[in-house]
Amino acid sequence: MEARKESHDWQQADYAGAWMAKNQQRTERRSALLARMLAEAPFAADAPLRVLDVGGGYGFVSQAVLTAFPKATVTLQDFSQPMIDQALIYLTPYAGRMRFALSDLRDPAWSKGMGPFDLVVSAIAIHNLRDVAAMAACYGAIRALLVPGGLFLDCDHLDKAGGTARHVEMLREAGFKSVTALAGDDEHTPILKAQA
């Protein structure tokens, strides 16, 4: 089943900048969603976590992680150089705790040289692959990056990409031991919690 097609041009600086400005208007709503998602992480606030932010864009999710876990280090992965350029600016206060990885989730080698991670997060990103098989492959790569017992937290527009039940099934097929779908900000944007 293929997801609905939308037109995004993440490689264009003007498009990425306009999207970021629009997204910043949703800060309050998205902040509440991210707080709920990160509350599912069973780690002490002072844990020195190694975290991967998949499809991290300009760094909104990374910032939430770095605030919630002050000793964490985060690798922000994205395939858009303009978005990573924005993230470098946006996350300047956290420069010593940030790394950046430019790679395309459609490339089977996108995660090469990364990890291991204690926690992988993603928010409103993976659905942009627009293809359920590509999303399943992405979940498999994420599973391989996690330490035993590590956690993947994702909130996304799953209604645009096969539905929540299908994604729970794909995460289980990717080898996650425990997968739970939790309420997000609405029925179309659940939070998925998957333990390695």
C-alpha cells in the first residue's frame, strides 16, 4: 500500500526555510506532543544517553531531547542539507552535544557508521518516505542501531502511511520485542514505542 503523495522539496533552501517558519507556528502543540513522547523514555534525566534523531530537520526534536536529558548526546540525521544548515544554527547552544549525519533513508546504507544508540526518536518525518516498504526497511535499520533493551519512540502521521496497526506490525517484523501504540495529539498522529 502506498501512502498519499505530497510535494516536498527539502533540498531547496527556500522551501526548507518556509517549512521551518510554518512549523515554528505549531511550537506549542508540537512541544506538548514531544513531551508526551519523551515521557515514555524509561531513562533517568541525568543518564548519559546516546540518541539518534531520525529525519531531525532543523532540530526541534533534538532540542527537546537535549532539554529532557541534559547529559545526552544527539546525532541528528536528515537528508536535506538546507535543514541541517538550519539545525546548526538552531542548536548552537548545544554544539558540544550534537553530531550531524547527512543521509537518505531510502539508501540501504543510510545508517552506516552510526550507533550504537540507547534511544532513537523521530517525529513527523518517516511518513515522508511515502512508501510502506521503505518505511519497513527504515525500521529494520533503526532496530539494528539500538543497544539491547534500547528504545525507539516515533510520532508520525501514520494515517498517511498505511495506518497505526500496519506500523506496529512492521516494527515487530523488524525485530522489536515490544511495540505499543499510544495516544498522540490526535488519532492521526499516535506515538509508537518499540523496545529492542
